[in-house]
Amino acid sequence: MLLLAQIAVLDDPPAIGDAEAHFRAAVIRAEQLGMRPEVAHCHFGLAKLYCRTGDRAKAEKHLTIATMMYREMDMRFWLEQAEATG
């Protein structure tokens, strides 16, 4: 589901509705399976989607969640990527 969301984001213009639906489904599934890194990646993907569409408030919300999760899990590479996005 995460991969489908990422593909929808890359469409020109982005398939916003499809991307959001895939990201949200991926978050739910990853949470059910205890896959915290996947959940963080979904929030980071949503942040990038909303940055691309100009919805700064939603982008900041998801970027904050992603950076917090990356920091908690000591995922330095992804934390740097997320911080560079903001």
C-alpha cells in the first residue's frame, strides 16, 4: 500500500485522493502489525504529498509525526531527510 501511495504522489499532477487513501490504509495496516518504521514512512510520504499540493498545515502535521517517530527509533538517515524537507 505504501508503494501504491508513493506512485500516486509521483503522478503529474499527483493523484491526491488515491495517494491519501493508500497512505491511510498503509498506516492502519502497519500499526496493526507493529511496523513503526512503516508508519513513520507513511507520515513522511503524506507530508511530502501535502507540500507538493501546497497544504502547508497538513504537511507540517505529518512531518512532525514522522520526525518524532524517526527520532524515537534512532533512524538518523530518515530523520535527516525529514528535517531537510521542513
